[in-house]
Amino acid sequence: MSAICVAFSAGAAFKFRELESTLAEHLKDNNGEILPHLLMADYCRCVESAARTEWVRHFLYYLEENFSDENNELSELISVSFLEHLSPEDSSTNFLIGCLGPRMLKEYRRIFGQEII
């Protein structure tokens, strides 16, 4: 995994203090190592449990700012380990899906084969 993905996923917990305990638990569970894809999936679960809070909207905006239509490692990390965990079959994720920015929403729809409006 690239250093940029490690830095981005760990750095999110410093930008969003609500994720600090998730990062700490991740580090404990992985012998101090950051596994970006696992950590991003952990963040997704954290976001799902706090969906309607202000920090979640800011976090989703942060992801959107760092997501690119171009295929790069950071966008792949966000796509595979965050967006793919927001199942359209789970009604509890509808609010979060509605908060996605345009690039991530486009990718979300591509992942789940939804028609682009």
C-alpha cells in the first residue's frame, strides 16, 4: 500500500477527532500497523453509526475533495473500502448516500449499477 494511502487514512483521525478511537483500536488490533483498506472500512462503520452528525458531513466532504475521477490509489481506497460498504439494500445508508458529493455519487452509482440521473 502506498505511503499516501497510509498517511491519508491515519491523517483522517487527526482531522476528525471522532475517528481517533477507531484509529487507536485499529493500531492495537494490527500490531501498530496501519492497513488503509481495513481502516477506511472501520471509518465507514463509524460514520454509519453517527450518520446525521455535522462531523460526518464534513468527513464526506473531505473524502469528496480527495476523490478523483481518475484511477489513482487514493480514489481506489475510498471507492473499495468506503463506498462499496454503503449498500443500497440497507436503508440505513440512504442518508449517507444522499450526502455524497458528485464524484463519489457517480462512483457509487457505477459500483452498484444504478442509473445516473
